[in-house]
Amino acid sequence: MSILPSSSHLEIKSFYAAQDSLAFHDACSIRYNVFVVEQGFSPDNEFDKIDETCVHLLAYQVSPAWGAGRSVPVGTLRVHQVLDSAVAKIGRVAVMKPHRNQGIARQLLSVAEDVARSMGLTQCILHSQLEKRAVYEKFGYRLMEDAQDQQHFNENLVSYDGIGTADLEDRRGQFLEEGVWHVKMYKDIL
Ligand SMILES: CC(C)(COP(=O)(O)OP(=O)(O)OC[C@H]1O[C@@H](n2cnc3c(N)ncnc32)[C@H](O)[C@@H]1OP(=O)(O)O)[C@@H](O)C(=O)NCCC(=O)NCCS
């Protein structure tokens, strides 16, 4: 259940970490709460070098009832170009528990695709926790292993994107990251 007034609405901000340290702090705080506290992932792996160069999105709930300038950070993700490819990788998609099932992840994904398009990129990929794949399927993402047309995939991307990295154990397109089964998904955003 939402703890927010019914008049509240969502605003999504995009930024680089160095540009907006307050927003970056809010995004990290959501990720810490969701991935480290709630899901038990290691804090050492949660934050990395990609955070310095990627575009971060932060969703705020805003309500006129709270007065000017008052807002609550409720969700985040990050998006970055994969090497020199035409592919954007979306990651760290997290929405605070009391604010789930209100379309926040969907809106974040939509803005992430706009960001990728603005960079001239034509495809988004992500690693979904196996249990969460329906969230992305509903927004048009497909399992990479289902792809009929292998031209969708850039060879460099596949080697960059996980196969062979530590803590990885392939099982028919599924792989382990920190003990949780994941699948690779993609969406063309032309
Ligand atoms: C997964 C998560 C980001 C979804 O965020 P959300 O804001 O609740 O998602 P939305 O409300 O935008 O839901 C989009 C669609 O996915 C569905 N959905 C949401 N959570 C789902 C879940 N856990 N399993 C299956 N479907 C789900 C919704 O019903 C909705 O479908 P609809 O459009 O038919 O109504 C959020 O639950 C979360 O932060 N979980 C913990 C962190 C996590 O697991 N992140 C993903 C890592 S891959």
C-alpha cells in the first residue's frame, strides 16, 4: 500500500553522479535498502565504477500537500552504453517496497529507453532476476535465449556482458549472480 496522498505524482530525474551528489546519494540509499538490506546482496558489489560514468534515474513522489520542493525518492535505475556498441545496459532497477506495483519501474524503464535513444543507441539489455522477468516481459523485453535472429547480438557485447565472469554458472541461459538465478533480456528501441 502506498503511504502517499492520492494527489501525489511521479517525477523522474536523470543525472550523472558527479553532477548531482544529493540525487546520487538518494539513488544509492534506495539501492542499499533494496538490494543489500532487503535482498541480502553484498554492499561491496552493489556500488562500482560504472556508477561514475552511467546515467542514473531517480523517481520522486511529489505532492502539493507537502509544500513546494518536498518530495520522496522512491525508485532508481542506471543506464550506460556497452563499450562502443549501439547497446545500452539497464541495471540496478529498484523501487522502495511501500511504493511497488504502482507503475514506477515501468516509468523508469520508459525514461531509460529515452535516455538510450538520445545517446543514439538502438537496443537495451538487462540482467533480470529470474523471478522478476515478468516485469520486463510486460514492457517488451525478451529472453536473449529466445531470440531467433542472432544478428541482434553484438559478439563483443556477449563476451563483455557476463559469460565467463566470476560467480557465473550457465544453465540454459540462466546464470548465477551472487547466488541468485538471472536471465539476460533485450529490447529493440528503434
Ligand atoms: C521488480 C521491481 C523493480 C518492480 O517495480 P514496480 O514499480 O513495483 O513495478 P511496476 O509497478 O512498474 O510493474 C510493472 C509490471 O510488472 C508487474 N510486476 C511488478 N512486480 C512484479 C513481480 N515481482 N513479479 C511479476 N510481475 C511483477 C506489475 O504487475 C506490472 O504489470 P501490469 O503492467 O500488467 O500491471 C520492484 O518490485 C523491486 O524493486 N524489487 C526489488 C528489487 C529487484 O528485484 N529489482 C529487479 C532486479 S532484476
